[in-house]
Amino acid sequence: MKISAGAGSGSGRNSSVTFGAVITCGFVLVALLAPLLAPYSPFEQDLYNGLSGPGLDHWFGQDRLGRDIFSRIMFGARVSLLVGFVTVSVSLVVGSTLGAIAGYYGGKIDEVIMRVSDIFLAFPGILMAIAVMAVLGPGLVNVIVALSIMGWTSYARLTRGQVLSLKQRDFVSAAEAIGSSPARVISFHLMPNVAAPLIVEATFGVAGAIVGEAGLSFLGLGAQPPTPSWGAMLSEGRQFLLIAPHMTTFPGIAIMIVVMGINFLGDGLRDMLDPKSGAQINPR
């Protein structure tokens, strides 16, 4: 029996990463360059042509106030990606720090942090976010806070599991033997070895945060008018679904494409960073 890495699996991983990276980078560029690329202002109204369908002047049509949907989707990418990246950054820092502390020290500290994590995990994510928004009120900053409150748990549990395995290794014992402080051991010896799975988890987390922001904005709890938001555009267009389906179709497609691209990127990174992935067993 021989174990070998198949060439087909390697090319599949590369194509997945490439495809996901192209889509993700494309949306990031659109978000950054929206003021230069958008053909119209996202706030410019044309009430006489409200609900007009796609055409040469307005590729994705116009909403009920006559605003260009294509331009609003481009500016809406700023909101979605901002929430996604900031939420994941906050969740990653808080979760990985708490998880590393819990895994390294163990005992009562580990018990307290993990039980708090279990409490948060006991609630459905979107319902918990809605409850937090009900307390804090609608707004983009509060969306980030609400999603971060729910998002840190996965990073904490992942980091804890990795640290529990790594702290028994010889390089950690050697660092402790020469007098390295716990903070130094965690920061310079343990966390670099946990980086790979955290990067993969964070990639998927961005996609989840984008969907979460769209859901909260759809309910009217996210970015407030007239700020362009894909979720808010879906909510606004549902009452005109039969007479102006373009109002919901194009924002929905934008959410689908960016989430799909980020998930493809995450899948590819997971396979590339996992040394066991792509191994094929060939009986001989």
C-alpha cells in the first residue's frame, strides 16, 4: 500500500484558491474604487423613472426612488466587506487570546472561559445578534459589535484545542526551561503554530459575517438609509418583487457571488495548509 499526493488534487486546490481569490479581490477593488467606478451617485434620485428595469443607461435598473442599483451595489460592497473584515478581526483577536490563555493555563481559567463560550454557543447566532441589536439599537457599528460578540467563540475553541496539543511539545518545554514568560511562550512559540487553522477559520468567518450583516440589514437593524447595503436593498425590493424583480435579483446575486468566492478561497487555503490533504492511498 502506497500513500501519495495526487497531481489532480493539487491542481484542484490551486484552481479553488485562484477562483476564490479572484472573486474576493475583485469585490475588494470594487469597494475601494467605488467612487471612481460607479456611473452614478448611490444617492442620486430620479423619481420619474423609479422602478425602471435594466437598460443601457442603468445596467441593473433603478429602485423605487430612481437610484441606480448598479452604483448602489458597488457602494454596498464597502459596507459588507467592512463589516466582514472588521468583525473577523475583532473576533479573531479576542477569541484566539482567550483560547490560548485557556489552553495554556488550564484548570479553573480554562473552565471559566470554556463555560462562557458554551453559554454563547447555546443561543442561535442570528437570534443572539438580534437581541444585542435590540439593546444597542440599529447602526453599522452596532452590527459589528453584535456579530463580534457571537463570533469569538469559534476562534477560542479552535485555539484552545491547538494549544492543548502543542504545549506538550519539546520546543515549548525548552522555552519554559530557559525562563521564557507565559506571555512570551504563547506569543512567540504557540500562536505562530496555530496561525494556519486560524487563517482558514477567519476566511470562512468573513463570509459568515457578510451574510449576518445582510440578514440584520434586511430586518432594518443594520446600516440605515440612505447608506447602500445589500441586505437593505433586498428588504426594500421585496414589496416590488412582482413588478420590479431586478431590485432583489442583483443584490442577491452580489451576496451569493462574494460569499461563494470567499468560501472557495477558504476551501483552497484549508487544503493547502493541511499537510494531510490530497493524500491518496494506492494499494499495491
